[in-house]
Amino acid sequence: MLRPLIVAVALLLAGAEHTPAPVPVLLELFTSEGCSSCPPADALLSALTTASIPGAQIVPLGLHVDYWDEQGWKDPASMPQATARQSAYARALGDGDRIYTPQLVVDGRDGMVGTDAPAIRKAITRAVASPHAIVALRVDREGAALVAHATIDALPADAARERIDVVLAVTEDDVTNVVKRGENAGRTLHHDAVVRSLASLGRIEAAGELTGRATLHPGWRRDRLHAAVFLQGRRSQRIWGAAIASVP
């Protein structure tokens, strides 16, 4: 019985060694504290971040748009860049100028209502099966600045057909606000992965390394911050790779 046991253990270890690493999948939720339909989508993004989804590592971004800010409540996390990104996706995905909240975009290629959990999971599974670059991210601190070092390898062949932008996002978890006006007046809203800053690290055409910096605001809680780097096709808006790391 000893020999079969040894063989079985050896096969088990061999299988473990060849288990593929999870594929980072970028989830971008376009949301607003001024939108009464958004809190369930915010909660779903938080749940997906820690959910066990076969083959996937979720890289979440909560992007608070600014077009709700004139409807009674100015979202403290709103940013014009979020609205610009959503508009770019609308054009790339064939929606013209139509933007709405809550909307979730998976890996830059599939967009759906941000509360549609079955559609989101289906899109994540599709993304896992698609080619991705290998992206490694190291994050350091220099005073009030975050320094991100991204190493990119195995860029998919299809990515070479367009310009690839490398983007750095800083996010904050466990953000709570009491909304005083607008559709959510009187509610206490909770968010994770709130995007605090977006910055370009540059462009790539092949494997290589890029380094970039982001200023950390004194009001951001360091123990709740993450840095995410992603590779995005300028024409297709498709995400060709991503990585996420805690901020030290």
C-alpha cells in the first residue's frame, strides 16, 4: 500500500504545481451617491471583491461619476475622469452617448447594469478565458507619495494591434458617508474600492517596466488603500492585463 500512496501524493503535488494562477479581471462600477439605484450595486461590488470566482482575481474600481452632482447631492468622491471613462466605454461598446448608473464594465469589453449579478459573473468567466498580459506590481511609499513599479510580460498578440495605455488607480475601502439631500437623503452609504486618483504611467508596445507616482491625500486612510495598474487598449478600450496591491 505504501507505493500507491507515494504515487498518489506525487500526482497530487504535480497537479498543484501546474494549477494556473488566477487571472486578474478589472471590474469598473460607475456609481453615484446621488442615485437611489446605486447602493445595491455598491454592495455587489464589495461582495464580488471577496467572492470565490473560479480562475479570477477581482480588481475592483468604484468610479463615482459627476453628472449626478447637480441633482441635489454632490458626491464627495465624484470625479470628471469617471464620467469621461464611462462615456468612452459607451462609444466603444456601441451605446453611443448613453450613460447611466449603476453600470458595471468587465475588463473593458462587457457592460451591464451594476446589479445584474448573473450577467456580471458570466462576463467574469468570459474574461478569465481571454488572453491577458502578466502584470506584476510593487508599491512603495516615499513620504506623501505612492510609487508604483509595474512589470509587464507576455503581452497578447492581439494587443499589438493598438496603442496600450498603462493606468494607475488608487482606491480606498470602507468609505462611509451620510447623504443629506437628493434621492438617498437620510441614508448612510458604504463603499469599497472608491477611486481616489487615476493617472497614466505611459504607453507600452511590448514587455517592459514602468514606474509612476501618485500623491496620497492626508484624508485617505493608509490602511484602506490599494493601488491597481491596468493595461487598456486606446481604440478598443479592452483591458489587456491588471494587477492590484496594498499600499504600505
